[in-house]
Amino acid sequence: MVGVGMVLGQKIVSRTQIEAEGYEVEKVGLPQSPVPAGPNRMAFVEYFVQGKLKPKTGYYLECLDTDYNEVWSVLLDIPAAGIGRPIRLLPMARSLVALSYEADPLNKGTVQEVARFYNHRGQPILPKWTTVSIYERSTTAEGQYALSPDSTYFLWYAQEVDKKGQAGRTWFTIWSENGRKVASESDWAVGGRILAAQPDNKARVWLLVLPVGQRVPQLVLYDPRARSGRSWQIEGDTLWVQPALYLTHKGVWIAALLPAAEHRPTEEGAIGAWRLAYLPQNFADTTQLVVGKALFPKEILRHAKDPIQPQQVGFWIGSDSSVYLIWEDRRQKGGTAIAGEVWVTRWDLAADSVGLVWSYLIEKRQREPFPEAVGHLSHLSETFLTILFLTERTGKGVLRAYAINRETGEALSKDLAQNTAGDLLILPGKAARVSGRDYMVLALGRPGKNGYQILRIRF
């Protein structure tokens, strides 16, 4: 790798090569994203394959420090139903949760979602896999997970949705970081289709729910201890595209895309505006949502004629309460995953309004064979919001950084590394923040070769 540089202090600090026995990207898939596992530490799932005639896949849960020294390692005894399926990791405040699947011995044909809880020393908190889902029968519903803002609780929920998009049976459980089930309901009445959900630091659940026959979702708060809740109506009557929910210890944020006179096509409809809403956590009975809206600028509208698939992929809040939203166009075209552009916006919150301050468009043009490989890494400092991404994996690709001034929205860009050797396969979307400025990022080896690399990048 050549051409390593920096953008306002950003640099690749170090890198190491990990050789995994029998590992082949084409067969096993991309490495799972690493997660923080204590100060200056990261954890990730390492795959290996033993034997050639009857290959057997194994899984290690590894914890490394920022100098790539092994802190601890655990062999994961994956249940039979979890073999060949991704192992997800949840980074709790003082623990780490590995998620897999297990056949339910009491309900034939039912597969439950299970977890192993470990402390940050690699010691099991519970002695075996613990069932976190509560299916009582086979279902097509897929479990979703979300962490509380302080990462002391996680929510598991699943909802059956028919071909017409109507919601059916809904389940949920809330778990603490020490493996204690805090709440659960197997026939949860939420009043519509769940678009997003997240627990707060009090183990209550916040949801975006789309009621039957309506076009605009409601914000719902449900307290499972009291088995009671309340909802807030969101003004307007128009199409919502890609609504997202984000909780902090101070308040609840809702982001979405909306139609406008000028628009860009998506598979869900036409869009041409952003929407952002806020509700403080210390609300009273009369508290209403503070709502803001802004139209797309011309530089965004004139790009891409094909239907796009924007996703809200970044959310930062500055010490001055400024808000930074990052959207990325991710879509499939044939057998190629495309991340065409990144939209960055800054919003300011006032007592009774949320207003757009500036927006910035980054022409990314990333193309990858794996949908999970597209992505970027973002970081907020006191001065800049920095976006880091790989343009492509061919000989023309570069590892590029944009530093956007928080006040003005003006940007500088610089290439940190040129892919002159054709082996720059860094995956900025697969990274763990291990300190205030340091991130551990996974990278692939050359196609067809085993193993992968880990890079330490400092902002």
C-alpha cells in the first residue's frame, strides 16, 4: 500500500495480517463487523474451516487490543441451527453478547434466537446459550435488535407482516447486559406495522408505528412494567421513505425522506425533501414534537436517473447540540452492490423548531460484489465531520476522506492510500470505535486468499 497520508490529523496508524485456517471469502462470506469490547479493545468473530474431505466450520470470539495482542479468545459452540448463519455481536456497556440460532426442542419446526453473554474479560455470564426470542411456533418473522443509548439494555422484537404490508403477531423481550430478562410479551398490541424501535435507559420501548390505513407513522412510547403507553401524532399526510429512530439520553429523534415538487425516484416512491423531528426525554403531558423539513438542493436532485435506495447510516450530535445526519444511496444492479453517493446534513435545534443549516453531497461511486462491503466510516470532532470510504476495489480505487467543516459545510478531501498494488480491500463500514479517536477496521486479503487484515485508523 502506498500514498498513505492524512486529512487534518487522520491517518492509518498500523495494520496487521490475520490468517484464518481454511478461510475463504467466497465460501464463508465477509468477516463480521467488529465491536468495542472495553477501553482500547475490539471483539470480532473469526471463522475457520478444518478438514478438506469433510470440511467443518468453526467460530472463535476474539478480543484484541489496539496493538493486535490477543486479550482473550472463546471457542463458540454454535448450535446446529446456527451453522452457516451470521453470528451477530451486541456491544453492551460492560459485556458482549453473541447471537445465533437454535432449534426449539419443545416446538417442532420452530427456531429460536439465542445468545451467549460474556463480560469484558471473556468470562461467560450465563453458562450456556440463552433463548432471547419467544416464538411458540414456526414463523416468517425476523428478529430485530436495538440497544439503549447507554447500552445497558437490548430489545429483541419480531413482527409478522403479510404480503400487503399489514402487521400481524408481534413479540418482544428486553434483556439487561447481565443476561436478565427484564420484560416480554408474546402478543404485543402495537397498533400497526413497526418501522423502527429502540429501548431507552429505563427499559421502556420507543417505536415508530404505521397504523392501518395511514401514511404517516406515530411515535409511540410503551412502558412494559406499567403495561401502558402514549403516542404522538406527526403532522402532514404524505409518503414517508426510510424512516429512522434514534434515541439519546436527552431526547428522541425521527428522520425520514419526503416527496417534494422536484424529486428523485426510489423503489418506494418519489423523494425530494428531508424531515427531522425531536421530542425531549423529560416531556410533559402537553409536550409536542418539534418538526423540521428541508428540500433537496439542486446538486442532489440532478444525480442518478435509476431508482435509488437511500438509507440513514449515520447520526452524530455535537457538544453544541448540532445534529448531523448521513444518508447513503445503496442499491443492487445485477450482481453488483452500488453505493453511489453520500448526503450529509447539519441541523440546529431551537426551542420550537428544527432547521437545516447546510447539506453536502459526496460522489462516492463505490461498487462491490458483496452488499455488506459497501459503506463508510464517519467521525465527529470539535471542528470537522469526517467521512472515510473506499471508492472501489480495482487498481483505480483509493481510500478517500472528506473533512466537512461543521460550521460552514465546506469540505476538503484527500486520499489516504492508493490501490496501486490492487490489494486495498479495506471495508470502512466494518469498524469498531475503541477510543475517542481510534477505530479498528477490517480489510480483506486478495480475492481467493485466506485471512484478512485489521487496520487501526486515528481521526
